[in-house]
Amino acid sequence: MSQQPSGWYDDPSNADMLRYWDGVSWTNHTAPKKSPTLSQSTVGLPQQTQPGQVPPDRTGAPTPTTPMPQGSGWQTQSQSPQLPQQQAPQGYYQQAPANTQWMHNIRTTADGVPLASWGRRFAAWIVDGLILAVVGGIISWAATPRLSELFSELMTAAEAGNQSRLVEIQNELTGPAVQFSLTLWLVTTAYCLVFWTTIGATPGKMALGISVRRVAEPGPLPLGTAVMRRLVPLAGQFIPFLSLLDGLWPLWDDKRQALHDKVASTQVVEGKQPRKHG
């Protein structure tokens, strides 16, 4: 069964609001059907009314002598797509009228899906980091047994006050430490690739209600795109400033992309990604 298109629909829980449907589920993005400042607008109104003349309707509603504006972007209910009965909205609006600036302030992808905020992306990163610190740390520690042996010897030498042995152990730690870091990075990469290519979201992103997709189309990432998305974090292992810059870049980017998003042509959006049908 084909997915219903993403767009603005009548909010099932509030008849005065619109809610954004991301093609899979309802998002948290809502907007009023009428501009909050429309009643104060004087655009298009005559300066004075003649005696006996009925003043224009300041709510913006069409009158019997005022034709419905064409090309406004609003679509009638008869043009609404048929969504499942339990989720069916009352109306469908592919885009808002040009004067509804409060809706245009919501940044979206080229096909209208709202972009995730930097705050939600950061919170998702924290959740994923905690998961990987525990799971990845255990796997990496088990994969580098020499590291645990050296730490044990280090504690013994420190208690005995054997300074020469402490220096030897510190020199020996370099190799196992690099192995531990590489193993942890591989575990992190596998974690990301599996979730990005199957459902488009790591557990952290799922917990925050966001996901990653290609700029050109929705859906989980192809393997090649997912691998490209890991290149900048790999370089950040050797250039700490690059890692910091990558994480902060969405704060000022007009498409809310991090540097790794730009390399892979991906964007992080609100909601889930539609599953691919075989």
C-alpha cells in the first residue's frame, strides 16, 4: 500500500489548528489555520467606507461578492488523500498561503518535512553516547585483554612505589590504548550503520522522535550513504577541532546540516522514516 504524502492536515484534536503529517505519523509541529495578526491587518482595506456600505470582513473570510482567491495553496476537502480511518484528517493543505509567515518559519526539507532542531539532535547524541559507553566499552575492553592486564600491573606498581616499572607500563599502554579506541570506533560505526540503513534512526534518535534521510528522498539510508556519513567523525578522531565544528555546524546552517550531513547529502528530520517495500 502506498504511503500518503507528507504535508499539513487538519489537526484531528483541534479544529482550529493544522498538524504536520510526515508520511508515516503525526509530528509535534502545529500551526493555526488563520494568521494570529490577520484581524489587525489593514492590507487591501479601504481607508474609509461610504455611508450604508458594509465594511469588509476583517477575518479574511470570502463574502458573497468576494471570489475565493486562486493559487493560494489551500486545497478543498474533496482533494484530501484517503488516510487510514483511525488517522484520517479532515482536510489537506500541501502548502500554506504566502502570507502565513508563522508557518514558513518552520524549516523543512525540499519536500516539506520539518527539520530536527539542534537541541533534539544533541539530546539524541547524548542518549546514543551513554548506550555506546556501556555496550561499546564492554566489547572494546573484552577485545583488548592486554589493556586490562597492564592496568592491573600499573596499580600494583603504584602501590609498591616502583617508579621504573610505572614508566615501563605507561610506555606499553600506548599500543593497547590505540587498539581499544579503534575497536570502540568500529563498534560505534556498526551501531550507526545498522540502524541508519534499516529504520533511519539510532535508539537515541528514536527516543527523541527524529530520524536521518537523504536530502533527495525519504527512507532509510543506503549503505554507501551511511558509510559516507561516518567519514567526518572518523577524521574527528584525529582532529578534535573538526569534531567540535561538525557538532555545532547545524546551529547556523540554513539546512540544519552538520558537516557529516553535507558530505553524505543527508538531513535529520522530525518523525520516522517510511519503510521500503520489497
